[in-house]
Amino acid sequence: MKRIGPWFSLVLIGVAMAAGCMSTGSLYTDIRASRTAAYRQWQREYRTEQASQSTLKGKLSMEDALKLALVHNKRLQAVIEEKEVARGRVVESYGQALPKVTAVANYGRLDEAPSFDIEGQSISMGFVNNYSVDLVVTQPVYRGGAISAAIRAARLGSYLSDESVRGQVQQTIYEVAKAYYDALLAQHLFVVNEDAVTSAEVHLEDVKRKRAEGVASEFDVLRAQVDLSNFRAEMIQQQNRIHLSKTTLLKVMGVSQESDVELAGEFEYEPMKPVLEEAVRLAHENRPDLYQAEIGVRMQQEALRIAKSRYWPTVDLTFTQAWARPDPHASMLDQWGDAWTAGVTGSWPLFDGFAREGRVIQEKATLKKRNIELLDAQERAAFEAQQAILSLRDAEEFVESQRLSQERAEEGLRLAQVGYREGVNTEVEVADARAALTRARGLYYQAVYNHSLARLELQRAMGILGPRAGETAGQVKSLPRPSHIEEFAAPKPGDVKPGAEEKAPQPNDNQGEE
């Protein structure tokens, strides 16, 4: 067997060093250190963020919550920055129409000045050191329509950013209002269960008194205690729901989680009969996503014009002012002099390897795509308006049914308690009546919540949950009440519209302002 040479040992050592000698323990030690550093970084950022956020305390109305969100919501702040990006693109687009000025400076040194001999005499044709400074002005004259199309596209991009901001404003209002309603519902359900606990405690004391008198059994006491425990457990769950919903509300508002607020608003139930065609009309006139889709079509039309401009020649005016040494008019003088030239330059690409054709095909297909997206957005707007109206009608029926159910449940519990005191009803019947009332009250508040949310969805579907087209949040003097929509404009005489005999909501010029 041949002995392994020293060179082979060196190879093994090199491979081991390249592979590394890290053990499992050292690997996890390194990862834990990295995780600890990441946590500390998060902690620093979290504390900085908390210190920069507003901390609220006291009563919080819906309108105040909306106003705070429009100032502090992070996603809205990010979208607003897009307006500055769009403004920069508009400024950039004008650069294609304005003249361009370029300064060029040169210095050249020759190893020897050029010369020639005549009859044994050397005649110099230049100098060792050569200087020149040129100022070149180029004014685009014709680009096949590409310049004007680019400017129009940039302006459309600015309008598109405005609609993006408007859409995010409406989305922010929707999210804040929904979070506010969620917190309100949690509070009402907590009160319902709190009242049930109080009632169950009173009933338990009544059962214990009867047990002491020998009228009630131990089972009746045990049943009353179980009912009380169940209601307390439900109350604790609703209390946790309040905490979670308020946390969500503060997050959407963009304020500190250390805030201690008490909701000052209330559900507002106002029956209404919306007309689908009027809702769809308002959606077409107000929804930001429809405006964005429409602007997208027009921007793509400009992109197609720019692509087609490559079939036409380009024409530029040029002017050059030159300073040079030697003098450009007298090259034999080693001194500074100046000269200027002016002219017209033009170029017309006759064949560029089908690059123009390929670009035009792409832009035409994209334009067709944008038109399809616009049609889809319009269909989606009509669908969402119809869905919101159906939800609103169902919610109204739900509220009316639960209003009557709650009244009956209240009367049922009263009769059961009176009957129990008189020995007619059993403890089980009283417990069932109390549970029925608690459920009926909870369902009633759930129904009112659903109705408020359906109104909110209808406002969003119509695009009236915030500023109108051409406005920004700062231009709106007051915000709409998300739980309220003014009546729709009634159909004009002679119009045949389904459901025209019903009243339908229509926002006024102030977006449903109070």
C-alpha cells in the first residue's frame, strides 16, 4: 500500500478549512445572537414609533376618529407621497420639449506639433497645446408627436395619483368606521351580558332564599349557579372582544396603542329604500377605481402614440458657440478665438429590425387590456352596489324582526320571574327565559350593526365615502357620517326604473354632511 504523501494531507486540511469547522452548538449560538440583535433593533424601532405617535385619552367620536386617521394613517401617508412622484414625472416630461444646453471642454497635448518641410524649411501646422470650449444648444422641433404625448401622459399620471389618494382616503374612512362599529358592537354585547349576570345574581339570591325556606331544591340552586357562571364567562369574552376591537381601531387610526379612549358614538338605525339604478349612476360618477381605470386607458392611448411616433423623422435645431486656442478662424495663431455654427439636423429611421412594429403591437394589446379592465371595473361597481342594497334590505328585515323578538323576550322573562315567585314556573323556565332575552338583545345589536355596516358598504360601493373626484381630503370641509346616507335623487318623470316607487338614497352636494 502506497503511503499518502504530504501534499495529500495539505489538500485535506485545505478542504476542511474551506468547509468550515462549525459545530451544531456554535451554529445555533451564532443564530441566537443574530435573533437577539434583530429583537433589539425591533425594540428600538417600536419605542421610537410609540414615542412619535399621538396618545389619546377620553371620549372618542366617529368624526374625531376619522379626522385623526386622515392625519396619522400610515398607508394613506405612503399613498400621498405618490403625488410628489407624479409631479416629478410631469416636470421631467417637459424636458423633452425644452432646449438642452451642453458644455464641453477639451485639452489636448501633442508630443510634437505637426509640420512639413519646404525647401529645407520646417513649417509648423499647429501647436503642442490645444484648448477648446463648446456650448451646444439643441432644441427638439419634431418627434412625430411623442413630445406632446409624453406631456399628456405625465399629466394623466398626476391625475391618477390624485385618484389613488382619493381611493385610499375612502378606504381609510371605511376601515376606521368598521373598526369603530366593531368596538361599539362589542361594548353593547358586553353590557347585555353584564345585565344578564346582574339578573342571574339576583335570581340566585332568590333561589337561595327559597331553598332556605324549603320551597326550592338543591338542584335549583345548582342550576342558578351554573347559569351565573355561564353568563360571567360570556361577559369576560365580550370584554376581551372590546380590547381587541379597540386595538384594531387605534391601529387603523395610526395613534398609540397606549391610548385610553371611550367610544362616544352610537349606532343609528334609519330605514331606507335604495334604487339600484341611482346607486349605479352614483358609482359611475364617483368611484375612484373607475376614474383610475379610465385614466389608465387614456395613458395607454398616449403610450401607443409615442410608439407610433418612431415611424416619423426627428428634427432638431442646433447652435454651437465655440472658444478655442488656437483661434478657430486662424489656426496659425496661438491665441483664443471664438466661432459659432447653427443648423438643422434630421433623421428618419427607415428600418430598425422590426423594433417599432413590435413595440406598437405591445402597446395596442395593452390598450385593449386596459379597456377590458375598465369594463370589468364598471361591472364590479354595479355588482357591489347591488350586493350592498340587498344586504341593506336584509339587514332592515333582521332589525325589525329582532326588535319584536326582544320585546317578547323581555315580557317572557318578566312573566317567568313572577310565576317563579308565585310557584307557577320552575327555575329552569326562568333560566331559559333569561337566556332567551340575552340572546334576543345580542341579536338585536348584531342586526343594527349589520345595518350600519350595510350602509357603510353602500357608501363605499357608490364612491361617496369621502371626497369627490377632483377633491382631496383637505378640501372637504367636513366628513360624511358613515352610518348615514341622504336620500337618493328620485327618478325623473317618465323614466322607467325598476323599484322607482321606492325611496332611494342620494347624497347631497356636501357628501352627506351633518
